[in-house]
Amino acid sequence: MKTKNDKICAVLWQKIWNNPLWFSLTGSFGMLLLIESLSRHRFFGGILFLIHEPVYFLMNWLMIAAFLSFTYFIPKRIFAQAVVALVFVGLGIINCILLYTRITPLEAVDFSILRTGISIVNIYLTVLQLILCGAAILGVIAGMVILFIKSPKSPVHIIRTAVVFASIAAASAAMIIFFTAFSSIPTDLNEAYDTYGFTYCFSRSIFDRGIPEPEDYSAYTIEEILSSIGSEENSEPENKPNIIVIQLESFMDINLFSDFTFAANPVPNFTKLKRTCSSGQLHVPAVGAGTANTEFEVLTGMNLDEFGTGEYPYKTILQEKSCESICYNLRELGYTAHGFHNNTGTFYSRHTAYRNLGFHTFTPLEYMNGYAVNPLGWAKDECLTEQIIDAMESTEGQDFVFAVSVQGHGKYPTEPVEGEKLILIDGIENQALRHQFEYYAYQLWEMDRFIGELIDALSALDEDCVLVLYGDHQPSLEYSVEDLSIDSKYISEYVIWTNYSSERNVRNIESYQLSALVLDTLKIENGLLTKLHQKYSASGDYLNALRMLQYDMLYGDMLAYGGIEYTPADMHMGYEEIQIQNIVYIDGRHYIVGDNFTKSSVVYVNDKSKNTTFISDTVLLLNDQKLEAGDQITIRQITSDFVELGASKAYVYGEVNITACKDDAPE
């Protein structure tokens, strides 16, 4: 039997649930407390947000309440309210998980790179965790279907609901407009989410894209900038060496952790280079993740702070528009631009973005052979040395090489994994965290060994070379800036090595200034942004001028370029062509014989994919397929997320090119 208190609670609940105002406010209040507690990884995190940031708490509260109040327009109210709760709390849970695995919070752009993320999810989750996640998703879907079928219809009071919804929505919109107009999200996204709240920051990341038009944008302003930096024709530099830039995944001098003691220095080569070569601190736009944004700043010279909240230009504007970059600038001097990445070519949509950045060739993992992987499955960086040297030797003139490494990528294991090696560390009490650091330290050691091997290979060349090395961001490990001997987690380091005599300089810079600094040492000033960084960085109007040129180039009228837009490059996937030389028929099987095949090569017959076995870089086995005269055969490079990166020229099958053989199959 129900007690008197039970009856009172039931009546009170009915009154609240039937009142759109009270239910929307109480329901959204509870959801917000849960979401913010998940975001802060603290049981009372939501209460702390309310105490420390009451105004921003109110803004987030009203945003969720507006959605809840709208459910009173829908007859199946319980189902609609469940959908709202599922979306908001579900996003909060995803954000909580991401903060554990990569440090940075959830942003809308993460869903645009979801396809690529699926291809590496096995690195972050165990098989059991994947099964449990799949079961949970199926369970939620089944539950929502059952709820939709079983939930009763509730009466809809249009006028009362409209008044409540309009009031809450108007109050929410007013606060959003005010804070969006008069405040900017800090560069540190973690700080932004802690200050402004998850709901507001995530929502802002959905719509906040591109660079807003500067108030003083005009032909006159652009002309003033051009006259200040000197946009006259570029002079020919005396020395044009090969330029090789290596962006090292999650790489840092781990000796910067002030309280750690290592069994051996994990980065001896990099430590030596910092003492003997031009070097300095590099302020990057990311920590723990966001590799593509650091390389965007380095390649273009643009300041990412001017773009939308958490935006990846590779996934937005560079999908449709080309822009000035070091590749285009060096093209003017006869350089051939090669891009390398020992990971899938579709990661951050590089296969499209690199075309709009002016690369002649792009060689991702799908075009590589003979690489080893670390215990987590990431390709080791040592494979890049041969790729880089071969690409440089394949051209007659000077080369610009930009390689993005992957070996140091997290998630770092908290417990031993098969095949791992460690560099032991003293100074970390937490056993799981110590194991992560010791695993990471050994990956750094192997990456540092790659640096030494690459320098040896470049030293052996009879050509002048400049090698630039830097880390894209600090690793996704749990530590605070107080643990470091530097004053920010957004600081990386760079070194500039040459195989000829050059002056050593030490300078701390932003990552968008790095390319201009390297070119300045070579007396190269091609490119308007290059000139701006080289000649105008001391001006008080420097950042405003940079914003103006960025907007003009990507979203404006190209006034600085005489209205002439950059044209996407005719980029070739892989620096070596994949070719079919012959088809050999042996014991009822067809062997495709050619050049430069890889494990990602798939045989297509008349534009239909066929079951293919990789034998070697010169032989593919076509399984269970009969060929007829006139069939067109192509080899296509297919990524793990089923994207076609490139294809060979078609080979027409016929009697004239059939080789029959009953001897041993090709090795």
C-alpha cells in the first residue's frame, strides 16, 4: 500500500510533469548537473559549475530546457523527452570518454571525422569493450523503438506550451547571442568547456565555422597591407636546397618533465640537435590531439585562432578551396612537393586537403610496403626514411618533403601489451600512469632513432638539404603543466638541421610562423603570408593584417591576389606509378604482374572489385575469377574505411597478353 508520503510525491510529480515550465526547468537542471559532472570527471562537478559560473550555468540550463519544453507539442511526450535526454546525456557520456582517451573535449567536427575514427577504434577499445558498446547501442535502439510503440499519447495544450517554449527559447537565445557577440572561446578548449559549459561550447562548435569578415575589410585596407610588406616580384635566392619537414606525432623532449628520472635518455638525437642547431619553442594550437591543425598552420602560415571553435580547416574550407601554402610558394622556384603519412590517406581528409595545398604527390600508408608496426598497431616511423630518399631521387630538381609521422600516437596502454618495450622511469607513483609513460618513452626512443637514420641518409646525399623537425602536440597523458619545466601544455619544440654550414639561431615562435622562418634563413620570400611573417611580425597590427589576408584568401574576394584564385594541384597518389605489366595464368589462377603493388591493392575487373591476395610488390593473385578477352583490369588502392585513393591505368585482357604456365607460381 502506498504511504501518505508516496501519494504526495506521486501527486507532486504529476503536477510537475503536466506543467511544461516546471518539468522543463527541473528536468534540464538534473541533466545539466549530470553532464557537467561527466565533463569534469567529478561526482559533484555540476554543483561546482553552478557555484563558480552561475551565469553560464543558467545559459546552459535554459538551452536544455528549451528542448524539453518543445516536447509538450508532441502527443507521444514521454518518447520525445526520452529522445532529448538521450541526445544530451549521450553527448555528455561521449565527451567524458574522449576526455579520458585524448584529453580534449567533444566537438561537432568529431562527427565529421567519425568514418576515419572507426578504422582505428580497435586501438582505443578492447574487443570486449567494442562488443559491450555495440550491445549497448542495440539495446538503446531497441528500447527507443519499444518506448515509441508503448508510450501513451498525452493531451497537447498549444497556447500554454507555446508561451512556455517561446519564453525559455527567447531567454536562452538572448544569452547565447550576448555571449557569442561579446566573448570568444579561449584557445584552450578544456578551459573553455570548464568555463562556459559543455552544452554551450558543443552547440557553438556546430555553427561556428570559418573566419568572420573583418569590419575594415576593403580593397584599401588590403592595399595598405601589401605596401607595408612589399608585394613586389620575388628575387631568386642564391641557394635552393631540398627542404624536408617532419611533423612527429605526439613527440616531445620528455626530459622536460622535471621530476622524472630515466634509465636512458629517450631522445638523445633530438637533445643533441637542440644544442647544436637552430631551435626553439613552438607554440602549437593543440594538445593531446588535433594533429591536422598544427600541420595546417605550418603549411599555410595561417593562425587557427581566427577560425571557428574547434574547427579543422582540412575538413571544412580546404575540401572546396585552394589557398596559399609553402607548396605553392616553392612551386614558383621549381620545387616538387611530396607529402607522406604512414597512416591511412583519408585521416583528416588529407587525400583531398593536400590537393588544395599544392602537393605534387601524396604517399600515405596504402602506398607503402615493408613497414613494421608497434604494439598498438601504428606504423613505425622508420619506414619514412626510405620513402623520403626515394621520392627525392625520383626528381631532377629540388624537393619539398612534408612527412607526418604516426608512431607516437596514443592511446598508451596502462598494462603490459604483447611485444612492448619500455624505458623505465622513476618519479611516478601511479602504476598505470607510470606504465603509460614508460611505453611512450620507448616509442619516443624509436622515433628519435628514426631522426638519426634520416639525418645519416640526408648526409650521404650530394645535395644541400634542410631538415625541420617538430612535434605536433604534447601527448594525451594525464599530467599538469606544473610537472613540466615549460609553462604551457601548448608548447612543442623545433630544430632546423642542415647538411652544410649554417648559422645557429634560437627563437621561440608560433607554429604558423615556422615555414616563413625556415624560408627566411634561405632568403626565400615567395608568398604574401611568408612576407607578412618575415617583415611585419614586429608591427602592432600584425595579427589583424594576418586575419585580413586569411579572410581575403579563403572567404573574401582575393583582393590581395588580384582576384585570381589558387587552382587545385594535379596531385598524384604515391610518388611511384602502379602499373600492370602482364597477367600470368597458372593452374587455373590468374596472377597480376606489375609494379608498386601494396597490401591495399585491389584488383578490379570491369569496374567491379574482386577478391585479391597480395603476394609481393610485383604480384597479386586474383582469386576465383575467370577472365575473358576484352576485360578491363585496374589496380585500385582502397583504404580501411573503403575509400578509393587512386587507380592504375586500365589493362585490357586478351590472348595477345595471356601467359599460360603450369610451373611454380610466382614468388
